[in-house]
Amino acid sequence: MQSNAILQYKQQSISTMSRGEQLVLLFDEVIKNLHHATMLMKENDFINSEKCTQKCKSIFQYLSSILDFKYPISKDLYDLYYFCNQQIIRAEIRRDPQLLNDILPLVNDMRDTWVQAEKLIHIKK
């Protein structure tokens, strides 16, 4: 019963977030899973590392699917998300955690950009 209440709380808190806050949360999840996958790959735990990388790929696929291509930036974002997914796939195939580490700065930069955008939106309100 307690876990049900926690789940409801999480769902409610997410549903009341702004789109920008939700995007930051998604990037936080990618960053967390990239770190976990890297550690697991280093320990040769490829089954569990792929569970983490699958979450990352799913998030990037989702982010790609919600882009509105009437804005020029959408093509650039699509290319970034596609690149990240391809790099994750390479890491899985080669079982090379360094390939995941290589995209972490890019993912962190994307996250930080959304944090800054969200701050600007709140300043303007």
C-alpha cells in the first residue's frame, strides 16, 4: 500500500511539472543510466548494462518523437539524439564503456541548456 502511495505521488509530481522540468528529468535519467551502464560494462555485466542503455535509447527515441519540425532547431536536436543513440549502440556492440563516457559531456550540456531555458521562462513570467 505504501509503494502505491509513493507511485501516485511521483506521477502527480511529474504531471504538475512544466515541459522544461520534465525534459530536465529525462536528461537526468539518461545521465544516471549512462553512469550505471558504464560501471556495469567495466564489471563485464553486459546484461544489466544493456538494461540501462536501453532506457537511454528509449528516452532519446521519445525526445526525437516529440520534436516539432516547424522550428529549425528541431533538426539539430534530432541529429544530436540520433548521434547519442548510435553511440550507445556502438558501446553495446563493442562492449566499450568509454563510448558512453564520450557522450556524457554532450548529454550534460543538453541538460544544462534546458535548465537555463527553464530559468529564463520563469524570469519572464
